[in-house]
Amino acid sequence: MKQDNPPSDETILELIGNAGGEIDPDALMQQLSAEFDLSSIIEALQRGIERRKITLNNEGMIVVAQELAKVA
Amino acid sequence: MTQGEGEVPALDAARVARCHSPASDPRVDQRGPFEIDRDRILYSSAFHRLAGVTQIVRAGELDIFHTRQQHTYKVGQIGRRLAENCIREQASEAKRHGLHPEVVEAACLAHDLGHPPFGHAAETELDIIVRDPMKCGGRAEDACPDGYEGNAQTFRILTKLAVRYGKERPGLDLTRATLAATLKYPWLRDLSDLESKKGKKWSAYRAEQAQFEWAREHCHGDFKSAEAELMDWADDIAYSVHDLEDFHRVGVIQWSEIVLEGHQAELIEGAVKVWKKDPDAPADVQARTRDALARIQRKLKIFPTITQEVYDGSREQRRQLRNFTSQLIGPYVRAARLSDPDAGGPNVIIDDDAADEVRLLKYFARRYVIGLPALHAQQHGQRRLVRDLFEIFLKEGKAGNFKLFPARLRYIWEDNADPPARLAADCIAGLTENEAYQLHRRLIGSESGLVLDPIVR
């Protein structure tokens, strides 16, 4: 059964890290969909952006916001 | 030579110079010269008029679309952030360019002042009839060969038409740096080939050639000043992102076409066709457009309410729309970099990927909005209205019969000796869209209006 709560920031950041620092939005959502509903995943991603934990890089890949700032 | 205390470096002194007045005395006005410029533009009646002028759809329609004034505020905000970011990231280059956020913001606030009522439809129409007023009952000698262009009209307003002081001090008397920053196409019109790059867009009429040359004294070649480059990029960002946002809200952007694989080829073909009209288009237009579309599609993935739902303004839709546009704008602001001012090329380089995305976003608006049949019908009527008003202003102005003119436009004929077609166009360019409609109805007799209503105050 899928979890009721959206995935945590830590879960998302870990998946980004596992993917080498950037991850295609489709791939990330695919990985999270095993445990979470799509609406919960989208909620977590919106929150992640608003809390400045994650962001999209120039290629449209999801990255850790602080990492992008370091690169810039 | 060591710079002494209070001494202004030569370039800085040139940048703060004004045509009609000496440098302001800080004991009299606490503001710096560029702050004064910005404030003069913001408080001008030409800026006030922008609230009643179309961006794409008629100003005020459905109360949802950006007017030119709302667009301008956003351009100003983005322009300022661009300048601040360049100063933060490239302090040395910024200093050598003399880059100042107030100048960029001032230029942004000024950039659309010359747009006539009804936007580009009227601009094209005015260009035709100013060059050939015989189409509207005028004579060959009434004509101005360099026609009409919104950017050139902006420069004319700033240097001649804006009323702030007495006749001996026309326009807003802005600093050289701010005037140069408003010149998006820093050349006069190429009259030998109206279809060339310099024949299609230009930033000053021959009537303002002296002011144009004065403003450009320290610029090189045909390159915009760094501040003009940033103003131009800010305009592109605001137009591509915020206008698209407006049209998304009313449901005319076909996101299903944009995000679905099956429609890609047609979309790319359309965008490539438009880009190839640009004489500076690179050889790999096709590949760059395809890549830009792929990036935009990827960026949209985590905002499904944009691509999968009809907009109804729900909290979640608004949230995702804001997050999406914010994810676009931030990188676009960081995509501008100052060049070495001594290198002799463009003063600002925009990252190709960002420029390609913005170009594509602009194409979306063009594809889904500018082709709407209702918009074409509206523009047909607007062009006709512009011709009617032009004919009346031209005839009555030449005869010195100013009773038909709104009082606030009469000075244009009294103070300027330009050919009549230019002055008639100035009168139209000074109207909002509602004023143009009201004046037209009264002058052609379809509606009398009220005797005590001056129409244009």
C-alpha cells in the first residue's frame, strides 16, 4: 500500500544524490511512484522548490539547490 | 593620473551629462543623476499612458492580460535584477562598462513609451501612412521617409515630446547613459532597403539624429550599450514568460501540443521558420530549437496542472504556475554576462540555451495567440481607426485648425517643425486605446459624446 504522506525532502535529495547529483524529473517520479501517489510526489516537489531544497538546472534536470548555487 | 577626491572619471562625467542642463547639485537634490532619470520616466505622462495600451490583447480585456504598463514594471524589475547580478558576479567588467542598475531600470521603464495605441497593428499602419500620407488625403511633401517605429518614437518622446520643462528644455532631459540605454536598435533606418535588418527596426528618426549621436558618443559600432543589452534581455524574458502566463490562464496555449511527442515536428518546424527570418540566425537552428523544446518539456514535467488541466485559478494551479515561471526566470537572469568592453563586440552575451528557450516561448505566444481570428478582426478595425484619426489630424493640423485636437496634443504642432505626417503620428501615439476609440467616435460622428467631456484630458 502506498504511503499517505508526501515523500520527505531527505528522500528526494537522496535519490538525486544516488543519480549523481542530477535526475530527470520523469526518472525521479518513476522511482518515487513505487511508494507514493503521483499527487503526493508533485506536492513534495513543489514544497522542495519553495523551501529552496531542490531546483531545476538549465537542462531541466532536478538538482539540489545548494549544489547548483555552488556551481554558479 | 591619480583621481582626486570628488573628481569624476571622464567616462562617468560623459555618462551623467545632460543635453539641456548642468549636473544636478547634490545639495539641492539628494538623488543621483540616474535616480533622477528613473523618476522622471516613471512620473511622465507617457508612462501613465501605458496603462491604457495593449500588450497583445486589448488593454483591460477580461482584466487578466498585462497592459503595457504592467509589462513595463516587470521589465523594470527584471532589468534591475540583471544589472545587480552582473555587478555582483563581474564587478570589474561592470565598473569598466559603468553599469548602473538605475540606468537599466530607467531604460526598461522607458522602453515601450513609443508604442502607439493598439500595439503592433497600429505601428505597422502608421509606418505605411507616415511614409505615404497620400493614402490618407495628404501630399507627398507631408511625408517622413523614415516612417514610424515604436522604439524610435520612444527616443523622440524622451528627447522632444515629453513635457516636463519649458520649450527651451524639451523632453525629459535625461543623462547620456540613460538615453543610450534606451537604444535597442542603435541606428537610424536604412532607407535603401526597408526589408533589411536596419530597415525593419531602428531606434531613432532622422529628426532626432543629433540627440541620437550625442547619446551614442561613447558607444562602439552598431552595438548596444551594456545597459541597453540588459534592457532588451529583460524585455524578452518578461514578454516570453509573463505573456505566456496570461494566455495560459485564458486557455489558449495548447500545452498538449507542446508536451506531446507527436506534435514536436510541426512545432519545431514553425519555430525554425520564424527564426530563419532573422539574418543573424545560426546554421544549427533546427538542432537548437529541438533541444530547447526538450528542455522546456522537461521543465514542465513537475508542474502537471499547467499541462494537464484547464486553468480555473485554483490555489494549486496558481502555485505551480508561479513555481514554474520562477524556475524559468532565475536561470534567464543568470544567463547574461558582460563582455570585455575593449573587445569590440557585443557588450553582453546571453547564454545560447537561455536565448533559445526564450525565443521558443515567444513563438508559443505567436503560434497560439497572434493567429487567433478574433484578434485579426479586432486589428482590422484598429488599423482603420488609426487611418481615420491620422487623416483628421493631418488635415486639421496643416490648416492650423486645432479646435478638433485634444488640448494636450496641440503643443506638438505648435512647438515642432517636423513634416506634418510625423506630427499627426505623434498625436496618435500620445493616445490610450480608450481615448482613441472615444475620439474616433466623436470625430466621425458615430457618437457625439458630452460637450463638457474633453475626451483627452
